[in-house]
Amino acid sequence: MLSVTSCKKILEENPKSIIVPSFLGTPGGIEGGIAGVYNDLRSSYGTEGFELTQYAGTDENLAGVSAQSNGMFSTYNGINGGTFSGFWGTWYQDINTLNGVLKYGPSSGLPAATLNQYLGQAKFLRAFCYYYLVTTYGAVPLHTTFITQATTSDTRAPIASVYNQIIQDLTDASTELPAQVTSPFLGKTATQSAALFMLAKTYLTRGWSSVAQANDFSQAATIASTLITNKATYGVDLWQNYADAFAMANDYGKEALLVSDHDNNTIYGDYTAGASGGNGQNVLPNLFRWNYVTMTSAASDNEETIPVVLNAGGGTSMMFRDVANGRPYSRAMPSPYVFNQVFAERVKDTRYNKTFQLAWIANTTPTGGSNTVIGSPSVTTPRGKLICGVDTAIWMPGYEVTDAQRASFKGVIVTPSQYSPVVFPTTKKFDDLTRTGANDPSTRPRCIIRFAEAYFVAAEAYFKLGDNTNAAKYLNVIRERAAYDPSKSGTQNASDAAAMDIAPGQVTLDFILDEYSREFYNEPRRWNDLVRTQSLLRRVAMYNPQANQYIQAFDVLRPIPQDELNAILSGPPMPQNPGY
Amino acid sequence: MLISFNLLSLSLFAQTTTIKGTVVDEKGMAVIGATVKLKGHPGATGTDVNGKFSIAAPQNATTLVVSYLGYITQEVAVKSNSNNLKITLAPSPNNLNEVVVVGYGTQRKRDVTGAIATVSGATLAMAPSTNVIDQLKGQAAGVDIVSNGSGLGSPDQIRIRGSRSLSTSSSALNSLDQPLIVVDGIPFGGNINDLDQDNIQSLDILKDASATAIYGSRGSNGVILITTKRGTKGKATVSYNMYYGNSNILGELKVFNGPEYAQFKAYSAQLNTLNPGSSGYPLTPAEQAGVQNGTSTDWQKLIYQTGHNLNQNITLSGGDDNTQYGMAAGYLYQTGTIPNQNFTRYSLRTTIDRKINDVVKVGINSLTTLSYNNNPGGTGITSGLMRLSPLTSQYNADGSLNLLPQAGSTDASTVNPLTLKTDASAIYSNTRELRTFNSLYGEVNILKDLKYRINVGLDFTQVNGGNYTGAYTYANSNITNLSQATAQVTNDEAYTYTIENLLTYDKVFAQKHHLTVTALFSSQKDHTQNSQFNGIGLPADYIQDKNLSLAGTINATSAAVNPTANYFAERGLLSEMGRVNYGYDDRYLITATVRRDGASVLAPGHQYLTYPAVALGWNIINEQWMKNNTTFDNLKLRASYGVTGNQGSAPYQTLGALSTNYYNFGTTTQGQSAAYTVTTLANTNLTWQSTGEFNLGLDFGVLKNRLTGTIDVYNQDTKNILVSNILPASNGATSQISNLGKTNDKGLEITLSSINIHTNDGFTWSTDFNIAFDRNKVTGLPNGSLIDIPDGWFVGYPSTVIYDYKKIGIWQTGDPALAKQTSPVQVPGQIRVEDVNGDGKITPADEQIIGNFQPQYTAGLTNRFSYKRFDLSISMYARMGMMVEVPYLGADNGTGGYSFFEQGRNNQLKVDYWTPTNPTNAFPKPDASASAPLYGSTLGYVDGSFIKVRAINLGYSFQPKLLAKAGISSLRVYLTAENPFIIYSPFVKNGYGPDPEGNGYGGGANAQGSSYLGAPSRQVSVNANDPSVRNFNIGLSVKF
């Protein structure tokens, strides 16, 4: 028979392969909890489902031919608490984890200076989460203490309380965080500059909102302009060349205030070769890319067929899918507004050419690890044989051409009148040439806050204060930078920059919104800009023929996920946002 | 066993004649020791070792009565000069003296007070299968077995008397609702395929709480007791069993052929809702050529092949009064219908029972299995084949393999599935499992009636897995870079030890009082430790998984991918049990049981619970006043109530957990950090889930036991159900395991056995029939709420209901109702769902209960025929009146893989879809704008009812005389058809697939307009997995 002690022992639990919550009370747990939230940000930023909610259904984008979910987010047709659920749970899981970090942190035994920085991270991230929630859903539950017991009730706190909490956390974080990135939170994690930026943006956002306080815009203007003034202290600045803001080498450079890291390490980077999406996979480069493979040599004979029927009439594909040209998802295409108004100026303003890929160079199908060529090494159109790596197979000049011009071009020309949900200029800001496979997700970080935005926050706040002089001043910094092209002469750059300047009288809300588009096109964020500035309905009605037949006033708030409402099983039921 | 001999006595009457004859069984074998008497005359005799008898008969004797244990008593007309009678006995379907295994002991069937079903090894042998559980299909009332996988040696889902638990995950449900399997007294976890059916003597299924209460905390879901064969007294006998045969698929999934596919794609562009006329997935130039050439490739046909089965088992058995031994060796080799799939199993069995002296007896039973399972490409081959374009050819014009048949399309990287055959070494997946299951016992007869027994069980399993997928193969479509070859190795270790101390007191007082007392103290510990590593970028295909250090990167599989890939868990159980069986005069029976269990997985302070049970039995047939009844040959009433438990919760749930991940701050290794988020809240109150069950049963036999039957009704109430309840996400964690739910199951089970025809020239037709009805409902939810939509539980409804929009057709052109629906705005050809509240909007408020996955009833019917040396059995089973989820009909783009109708991107099942000229209400229009049709989930629920012929077995036993010269005592050859055909299935009739039985779990689409997954995510579903097969085997059993 077994002895009594060994009997009792058999009923004791000694976990060896899981991490239990008390671990949050250790230094490693505190750091890990913060990293856990950054990791969750990564599972939102760069993924298709999350980015979709940021860029779709705006004045900038129409549904591409492969828009997901029936184009629901592009059209607002059928959005409700059931169809919009994705990220709510993640943000609240993060908030609770941060509440745990803030609770256990002081007793974790970390040195005071270190602890302060860690708590600053936690407060920044908590504010960041609540900022997303309050701007997306309106009034939301507000929890600032660590929840350890399961409950089935919850209530929505007033919007004002949520904003107050965000401002409190960011105010703390803006002093507790280090001025510049410090180990162990390397890369581009939150620093004082990110906290100040978010603080300014929060004041700006509240200023527009129903719970606006009298000094919100002046706070926003002051904090943003102070941040700009002290940029050297924080090691942040604009690149001289707009294109450098998107160069891979500068992913962690001076213009990035906060990024969500991606890495080709399969453990630390969540990376999976060939992944089509999902947790932590950055597919941002794929979303705005048309399927260039479906353009055939025969299609080019009949320009009329290009807009809608690809692969028409046989022939061979003009292009093969490769790393350089990327993986096409065709989720969204630029609306005519983008070409006609945002990027009307394409010479002095270099941002059009730095935003879009407009030419596709003939390539070969890569396979077998090396550059073994199988199939046809090049493509022949009725106008001649394309030399791989030299000739342009497909070209989108951005203007209409004559038949003679088409006849003298070996490849295929696609003009603006031929743009369609299947053929359109591709946003190239996120291209990642370091990938090993054409279908691999990107391992570039997703830039969440770019320093250029501080100028916009300042400009927008001054505009709201009626100070168009200062508004124009900050916009002109951005516009002058946009003129810079290293291939131009110094004088040319100077005169183009001067020509880009606007006068205070030109500053209107629409001008600011157009400028946002020029600067940030397809850096997914537009929905929030339009909602904040109370311009969503107006701008969609003006520029988005797909969505304007469905959008309604209530669409400026997203519906509370039905899961959340259904899971409230005690206490008062949680009300849905009106209209849904 | 020896009762018949008690009746033996020699006739002392004056005799005028002698009647002689031979008694044989249904197989023509001599019956030794059968009782032969003359009706209306005293005296009897017995048959000798050759089955021969001789009895003195008075002149007026007309009827000979032959009886034998386990056989139906046979009356034969005789004449005074009958001296060469041949009497064939038919086996009795209901033998009251048969010994039934009841857990920690055995009982005569007549003494049993609980609801117990017994299936003999012979019955199982009718449909040879790798999986013993599979053979139970349709064999016992209330034992519902459904296939839940495909491929070789896939397990089954077993539910006894319905499901009691509430869980949102299929794997958790399986551990909560799966019955306890006990082999030779020792709990048997893990892979059921480790049991060689040839080693099985019988299965006893304990169904009601009084029978299962002795298993206390593990009894709620019923208990399957498996008894393996042991050595028998007598001279050494050798027996050899084998079968060989073929497996062929039941059928292909009917997909669009070339022209139909081209038409489907054309419609999906034409009917594009957002951008009419455009499609992101037009025909590629190669496909256009295919249209011109009339190409229509049937990819499934190119891959599926005939599989083979070979099973052999040789057994040696014998012994003397003091020692009995049994040894067996088995070999099973199967090949699948998918190229290079195969399963090999070697099994060894040794049993020794040794009586050391009059006091002490010891024994051992050791079962060792070594198996290899090759499953290259996994079980999802079919879904890939289904999607391939029929317009491309498997070969290039020059006869070489067309490696990239989808070139030029979005899915250009799909590699030709024929690489499964041509590049087999680059698609490798092997699991090697070694299991040794041992039980030892020692028995001490302390006193004449008091026995002490110790059972020690050690069950050890070690699994090595290795797989490799080379780049540029069907299994790894990474065509750009060989460095994307992946290899994986796994090493899983599990052991369980069980120590049981048993005291049994068994005495008959004053001839009428039979008392048995059993006391138990036992402890059990389960241990699991798993590791799994992956390598990416192997230098050459031939390395496979053999040297991971050559891989470019190596990592351990994360918990996010597979929570138990790298895992450690231990759980302990301490038990005390007492049982009293008391029988008075074979008429009144009472069984009382108390068990107390403590489990490590529960919260301290809540670890122990006591399980009481009591059962009463009344053998009415043995009452004095029944002596003259001519109707009943057996009549017994049983009633029981008991409480049993369920400790299915996983270890460490009481501690809470952080989900673990990793993050890299920046790009340098200095920025690498572990990343935690709080995902599971601790539950410090976790306690036992328990089921109280009342059972009322009636056993009867009429017409000289030619018709016997059992009727049981039961009512189960389960409380403190371990619910992984969904919490409002805003509270920080989305779920927690709690003891919160309540369910009720009511049921009726009827089992009938009859000998329909039995003629003296040896023709017998017998039938076994069973039918079971189980009605499950949720009776309580957390916080007194009545509905829990996220989990799909509604008080008063089964836990298996489907809650979704209700499809009421397809929107037709010109329907005035279409304009009235303001949100979402729909167009003709889209799925029309019911607007329950009539507000003109389809919102989650319009979702409703639209079906149930639980069958209304399950039934089995087995007919056996024998004539002279031939025997034939046909077994059928049915599950009726339930829905089944078919993910490939309703999937969105997430959980179910590629969706049905997705933008006209891929090929798919051929269905009747809407077009302007085909205004069907069956399936919606193809729509190149939609990744999944709006409300597509509603397409995935179909009627899953079926009646199937499970097996047909035709045998012939050779005449012993012919065999004797060769030293063979018996020889039977047989043909078996397993799964030969389906009698009834709306699913098959509608062309949704070849087999309505399941082959996986979940995969259901999210209801559109709701993220609810509910029941569909945790039920057995019909996926486009490896195809179901039909087996034809030829076999022989020979005994020397």
C-alpha cells in the first residue's frame, strides 16, 4: 500500500509547461507583459482584417476586385455587431494585462528608474488601446484595475471618462518614458515623443468630439508644436526626401515614432513563409496590389478589353509573380479622387511617383531555388519581344495616350480611363524586397506613428483655433519636403518647394484632408481621420460611388461586437451603438 | 458453467429402446456435455467428447429435449428406433448464466442489476477493423459511435447515452464525454488502435450510474470494459486468423468538369455584385486552351488508388490446473487509398495465470504494440484535389509532369498532386508508436470466502513522429525556394500507473443469501510529456527528418499552433470504494456502492467527492407464482439510482494561465523578449462535474427464450458542468473553466434478439435489433440566464442546436420583398434568410435555432443466417433525424479553408446554383466580388440521417472429419464486405458527397452577421478529407 504522504502528493499540481498569472509579479513577467501587448499590436497592424477597417469605405479607396467580406467595409452594406468583431477582445485583453503589469510592477523588485520606464510603457500602451476603442466604438467599458475573477457583466463608461483616463496615462507616460529608445524596449517602441504625440492627438480628437473641453485644440497645438520644436531632444525629424520615409533602411529611422515590429524570425517574428495572412503576418504590401499576372500579351491588342476581362483571348502572361513585384490581393483600388484631386500635381509634388508603382519590368518565373528558368524566358507581343529585366511589360503613364503611342510600345499601356477594380496603380510604400518567396508576408515593421503627422496635428489644431497662419506654416513644412527630389538641381528643388507653399487663406478643412491623403495615402488610417474631422459622410458622398448609396449617419461609430453583447449575462444588458 | 452437469443423472428406468444421436453447434462442431432428456420422463444424459449421446427411452417417449448452456433448448421429435439423430443447437441470444464483467469483478447475468450491454469477440470479428471501437457501431443500444476522422486507423467519437457536458471545443468535449475504457481492469487511454481485435474476448458496456458508480469520478460517460483473451486449461491449441482484402473509395466528390467550371467562372464574373463583369480570377491562358481542347481532368481519379489490408494473428493457448498460458502475435498491414499511406502494426500478447498454492495466485497480461503510420500529405488531400482546375492537364505536351497546373492564376504555386506519387520521398510523414500495456495481479485467499487482490497496471506509450515536405511538392507549394523545405520531429511520452488493492468477501448463507462485499483502495497517476521541433530549409530531400541540425532554422512548435506539442502534464487520482451485492434466493438483488475520489486537477478544498449508488433487481421469473407461467422464460425488473462524476478538466486549470509568445523589439537579438498576455483567469473553485442517473430496466425472454429483450429508460441530471464559459471580452479574458452548467438527458433503449427460424436440418435465422432514443437539453446556465448565444446553449434545448440565420431560399428577380430589405441591400441570386422580426434589416436579432446535430434515434440491426456449414451475417446501423455540418458547402475563408463559391476562384462541388436563367432556390449565384456568399454558413447544414450496411460476412466451416487427418480441429473461411453500401442518405442522394458519416470536427463557417460558432464548431462534420472506403476481405480461422 502507498504511504499517506505519497497519496497526498499525487493530488498536488506542479505545472511545468505553462506560465501562471503570478509570474507577472516578476521582473521577467513585467517586461513580458509589455512585450505581450506589443505582440498583440503586431497581430492587428499589418494584418488584413485590421487594416481593412482603416482604409476601406473612405474617399480614398474603392473595393478592388477581390475585396473581402463582400466588400462590406468598402460599402457599409451589412455592417453590424456580428460582422464587425475582430479586435475588441484583443485590446481589452491587452488592457487587463497592462493593469496586471501596473499592479504587480511596484512589487516586482525592479530598480526604481527601470520600473518607472516600464510603468510608462504600460500607461502609454493602455492609453493607446483606449484611444483606439473610444474613437472606434464611442463609449466603452473602462477598466484600470487588474481583473482576476470572471464576471459576466460590464457597462460602458462615459466617453469623457475614457478621454480623461487616456490623457492622465499619456501625461504620466510623457515623463516616465525615456526620451529616446532604451533597452530592453528597442526598435521603435514608445518614448516621450510618442507619448507627447498621442497626447496632442488625443486633445485634438477630443476637441472635435461631443465631450470637447475649451482648451483642447490649444493643448493639441501647444503640445504638437513643442514636440516639433524639441525634435532634436527626442531624436526625431523628417527625412529630406519623402521616399526615404519608406526606405527599408529607415524603418526604425528618425521619422518613425512608433512601429509594430515584424521579423523574419519564426519565433520572435511570428513569421511563416508563404503565409496568406493571420496573426502577426504583415500583408500590407499585398492589399493594394493588382494581379499583374493576369495581363496577357493578347489582351494588349484590344485596349477595350483591359479594364474588366483579363487573360482575354489567350496569349501568355506578361508577367510572372516574383518577389520584386509582390503578391497581389486586389483588395482596394484608388478612387478617382486620388488621381484627379489628391495627386493632381505630379511634378512639383513628388509624392505621386513615390507612392505608386506605375511600371512592371518583364520578368521570368523564378523557381527551384536558384534562378532556374522554366517556361518562356520572355514574352512576345504583336509589337515585339520583351527582354527580361529590360523592357517594360506594363506601363501606367497616368495620362491618356494615342493609338500611335500604343503601337510603338512593345508592352501594354494602361491609361487612367482603363483603370478598373482589376487594373490600377499599386501602392509601393511597403514593398519588401528582402523576402525569400514571392508569397511570403513582409517582415518590415508597420509604422504606426510617423513624425510627419505631428505637423498635421499642429496644423489641424491651429486651423480649429482659427490660426490659419500657423496651420499653413506646419503644412508648408510637409509640402516643401514633398517637392524634394535628389535628382533635381538645388535651385529646382528650392523653386519647387517655394511653389508648393500655400497661403494661410488656402487652409480649409478639405485642404487639410487632401493633404493628409497626399502624405499618408494607403498608410491605413483614413477612416479615423475622416471620422475625427466629422467628414466621413460628406467625403464619402462626394468621392465614393460604391459606399455613398449605403452609408448612414450611424456609420461614424463601429458596432459593439455582438459577442460582447451576448456575453453580458448578468447586470443590465449592454446597449448597442444606435443604428445597428 | 457446470449447472448442466448437475442435472446429469443416469436413468434407472426399465428400458425398451435406446435413442442415439449427435449434438452439434451452429458450426457443426460437436457439443460436449449437452443435457439430453425425454419430455415428460425423468432422467437425463449428457453428450460425450464427440457430441454423442445414448438415452434409454420408454415406448411412449415422443420428444427429446436437448439443452446446453448458452444455446436455445431444442425439442426434437423422436421415434423409438431413432438411433442416428443429428441435432443442431442454435446459440441463445440471452444467456443468463453468462458471466458479465462489471468492474472490479464479475457477475452472472442473472445477478446483474445495472444496464450493461455485452458484445462478444465473435460479434466484433464480423467486421474486421483496425479500430475495435469501430466494430461496435450499431451493436449496442445507446452506444453511439460516429467516425470522426479519415485515413488509416482514425479514431471514432463514442457517446454513451448522449452527451452530458458543455464545452465550446471539440477536443475538450471529447475528453469530457468520451467513456472510460478499461482493459483487464486497468484504465486504457490513448490510441484505441493499439488494441488488436484478435486479442479481445468480449466487451461489456456499463451504461447506467449504478453500474458505473464504482468508477466514481470517471463513470458519467459510461464505461467500456474490454476483456482480453487468456490462456485456458487443456492441451495446447494453436489458432491462426488472417484476412486479406482491398479498400476502395466510396466515391469521389462530384466537382465541376471542364466546361462546367468554365461556365461557373464566367457566371461569377458576369454576376459580380460590386463590379459586374469583372473577376480577379479569370481563366488563365492555359485554361482557355483547355476549353478549346476539351480538357477535363478528374484530379481525384488520378490520385485515389486501391488500398490493401492484411491481418494475421497466431495464438497459442493451454495449461494445466495450476498454470495457464496464452501467447499471441499479430501483424496488420494496410495501405490507403491515397498514395503511400500505410499502417503497420505488430502486436504481442502474453498472459500467464499461475496458482502457486491453495492460497496465492498470480498472473500477468502484457500487451505490446509497435505501429507505424505513414500519412503523407495529411488528411486534407481531397480538399486540395477538389479545388484544382479541371481545365488544365496533369501532363505537358511532351509527356512530362505539368508541375504547376494552375500557372498564370492566383493559385499559381499549387503543385501537381501527382507529385504525391512521383516525388514520394519529399512528402513524408511517419508516426511510430510503441506501447506496452501491462497488468499484473496477485490474489491471496485469506479465508475461504475472503480474497485480497492487488492489481498493478503500467501503461507506457512512446510516439516518435517525423515528417518532411520538400519544396515544390503538392504538400509544400513553396515553388520559389528550396530553402523552404520543412521537417518536423516529435517525441511524445505518456505513462499511467495504477495500483489497486481489492478485498472481496463472497459467501452464500443458508443457501439463499448470497453476499458479496468488495472494497477498493487505488491510486492512479497519468503523465504526459511532449516535444516537437521544426526545421526549415533542408539541404536535400533525402535528409528528410533525419538530421534537423542541417536545417536553416529550427524552432519548437508554439502553443499557438498546437497547445500540446511542447507540453507537460500530470494528474493524480486517489480512490476508495466499497460495494455490497446481496441476493436473496435468486429473486431479490441489491447492489450498493460508494466511491470517494480525489483528483489533482481540481481546486484544493474541492478535490474530493463521494459517489453513491444503489440498484435493485427482481428476478420475477424465480417467484413461486411464476412457476406455472408459460409465457415468460425470463423476466427481471431492475431499478437504480447513482451519482457519477467527470474529471475531464485539463490539469492546471485552477491556476490560470498567461498565453506565451515572443516579440522582437527592433531587429537585433537584444530586442528579443518573451511576450505574455493574460488569457485564462484562474478558477480557485473548480470542482467535480457530477451526474445523477435513474434507470429502470426490464429483461425478458419469451417463446423458450427465442425472443429475448431488454428495455431501459433513464433520466440523467448533470450539474456543476465544467463550462469553458465565454466572458465579455471587455473584462480582459474571454473564457474561464467553471462549474456552471446543468443538462438533462432522458432516454429509452430497446434491445431485442430473436431466433426467427430454426429448423432441425440446420437452418437458423436470428436477428439482433437495438434502438436508442436520447433527448438532451440544457437545463441551467451561468447566472441563471436562459440563453448563451456565443456558446450556442439555450435552456430547454439540446446542447447541440444550430443557431444561425434561416435560409428560406434564394432572392429571385422581381421579388417585391427584396426592395423592402434595407440592410443589407441584397440582389437577386443571393441567399435569402428569414427576417424574423420583420424590421427590414438582417441583424443578429434574426438568428434562430434552426436544427440539431443530435440524432433523434440510433439503431442497429444484425441478421444472422446459418445453414449447415454456411453462415451469413448482415449488420446495419442507422443514425436518424439530425443535421450534419458540411464545411465545404458553407465555409467562409477562415476556419474551413477555401470557401465554397469564393469569387469563382477554385473548382468546387457541383451544385445547382442560381443564374438569371436558372432561378433555383438551392444555391446562390457565383459572385466574383464575394470571398464567401452572404449567409453562406446556412448552406453548410444538411440532413445527415443515414442507414448503412455496416458489414456482410459470409463464412463456411469445414467438416471436422475432413480436417482431423491434417490435425486441424476447425477451419472456417469467410468473405467480408465492410461498408458495402448505404441504404438511405439524403446527403448522398443530393450529391453532397459519398458518405454522410463524419470525418473531422467543426470547420463550419461563421454565420455571416455573427461570429457565433456554437455547436457547428464542436460537432463531427463531413469535410473534404481523405475519402471513406469500402473493404472487401477474405479471411480464414484455423485451429489446431
